[in-house]
Amino acid sequence: MSQPTRDTNQPLNAQIINDGLGKQDAVDLGGGIYMSKDVSNLYLIRTDDGSVLINTGIIYSAAENKRRFDAVTSDPIRKIVFTQSHEDHIGGWPTFNVPGVETIAQANQPFVRIQYRELGQAMARRSRALWSRDQKQELTERPEPVLTTTFRDSHAFELGGRRFELYSVPGGETICSLVVWLPQDRIVFTGNMTGPIFGHVPNLYTVRGERYRYVQWYLDSVQSVIDLAPEVLITGHGEPLRGAEAIRASLTKMRDCVQSLRDQVFAGMNAGVDLWTLMRTVKMPPELVIPQGHGKVPWIVRSIWEEHMGWFRFESSTELYDVPPQAVFPDLIELAGGIEPVLGRAQALFDAGKPLEAMHLAEAVLAEEAGNRAALGIKLAATEAILEREGRENFSEVRWLEAQIAKLRTELEG
């Protein structure tokens, strides 16, 4: 069966979530382990007494995922394990669940799922702004798996001569994240513990909207996988990483990179350096530079700051109250002598290679006169310049800026 062709001009996140489109075969990873590619992949592990399914994919791919695994074996699925509770990991559960199947998750999963259910509209609206052009189908159903077994720190079972050990890794994408360790095979399934793109900077805060990931929990979770000394590492996307030395090197670099960022932020906070300066000056050490396709260093800086110090930065009393800076934009426009001088300064800043500063002034004008075409034009040019300056590497950044560009062009055309 044909495999989808990746559009290499798109961010890596956008490429990998569509790897499972269409009719495909399950991929034989060896040792009785099969992968079905999906928005987030799912894995079938065969034993002499039935199979274990790790994750169930997204709901609209469930029938195709089941067809792929049914073509591999008619043995029954005995257990389903969730590595986390995002919709692309749990959505296909009703298709795979039958009487007698044990569904296992870390004990925080029901707590995490409350947020997704009760804030579903808000979170879907934000996700749609970033993912709508890449995720080919809308989520119209969000089934809730019924868990039969939960655990806090660890859980183990044997099936058909294979031992499975599950370990909580709360520094993953959700605080109900877990890894599955097959000690006899020295294989670890990490799901999206380090993010959807292995080896990249993690998202300690996800632009689409999510709980903060505690940086120390992330570091501890990565260390816990290093300590297992796996010889094969299987994530939620892409091909397995093989070789104990290569796996250790990759995990160690990710750990040490984030540890350095954390230490730099802590040192800056202790020295009284403001958040904005830290976002601008904290960098990955040259020997620890890793890609930023999912997370981004300035966002990590802000996440670490707000995780430990909260949203009040001790910069202004106005932070404590309900009048935002935008409330006085009209007054500043008036003091500047009207809209035209502000537009002139915004254009001068843009021409001087300062698109963010130009955008601030353009937005001040738009707060006074919503349809001002000159301000819209400056904001559009600034947004395009920022997109190109940042290198189109980070998925969330690219999709947000592209959405803003499309919106601004529509407003100008209108």
C-alpha cells in the first residue's frame, strides 16, 4: 500500500501528523512489535497469550488502525496502555475495547481529562487556530475511556512470557504520562514524553494552551529513561531510535540543554534580571544546541519564570489590576499628536529592522482606529518579517504567524 509523501517545506510537526493518512500496512518493528502510524502512533505487542496495545490513536483513524493490526494477527488484545491522555492517544479506545480488556493508565489521567472535557471549547478553538490546516479531520467526538487499572509511580504485569513495566513520568506532555519498559527486550516506549519530535527542545508551555510542565519533572523524567539503559527507544512519532549509546547520547544532550536553560534562568532571577531580558539573552550552550521545532528557548525561559515566580513580576502595580496597557493607547496616540506621527514612527522602526517594536505601535493605532489600513499594512509587514527572521522552524510559531498574516490580508482586502 502507498505511503503519504511528506511536504518537506512544512514544519516537521505538520509532516509527521499526516504520516498515517490513507490505507497502509502496520509496520513490523521486529520482535513481535507492530506500529500503526497516526496523528500519534499506536503499537501492538504480541505475546503467546494475546497482545498489548500501547495507545489507541485518534478517533477518526480508529477503524483503519484496527484493520492494519487485524491483518497482522487475529490474537485478542488483552491490555490497553495509555502513555498520556491527549485525544490522539486515547480517541480510538471504543474501537479496540471489548469485554475482558484491561485498560491501564497513570492515576492522574482522570484529573487531566477533567480539563479537556470542561475546557474543551476553549482549547479546541485555540488548537484549531494552529492545527486546522494540518489535521485533516475535525474532532466531532471525544470518547472517554473507562480505566480498569491505575497506578501512582509504577506498575508491572506479565503476559505470554513477556514482562511489562510501567513508570510514571510526570514531566511528559501531561502529568499522567508514563513510559512502558520491556526489560527482556530492553525496549522503552516513551510516547510523547519529550514532545512529538524526539531530540528537540521540549514545550514546557504549549502555545495552543495547556498546563505548564514543571522543568524539574521534565529533567527527572528524562533521567529515569536514561537510567533504564534502553537499546531501543520508541516514541509517539517517527522511527525507533536504536543503539544504547545513541539513545543515551540523545537523552543526555536533551537533559543537559534544558538543565542549562533552567540554571541560567534561576541565576538571572536571583540577580534581579527582568523576564524580558532573560527571554532575549538566555541561550543554549553551543555544545548543547538542539532543534526548536516544537518548543522554543524564549518560551522555556518564560515557562520556568512563571512556574516558579508566577505572573506578578514586581514591575508595576498595574499588573495586579484589570486595566491592561491597551486601555491607554488612545491617550498615548493623542499625546503623540494623532495617528499619523505614530504611524510614521512605526514605519521608521520597521525600516530600521525592528518589526516587533513597529507592531506594538501599529497595534496602538488599531486600538484607536480598528480599520486603519496603514496600521494593518505595517502589522502585516512586521508579521511577515518576524516569520522569516525566525527561520520557520517552530511549528506553533509558524502556524500562528501564518494565521495572523492571512487574517491581516483579509482585513486589508475588505
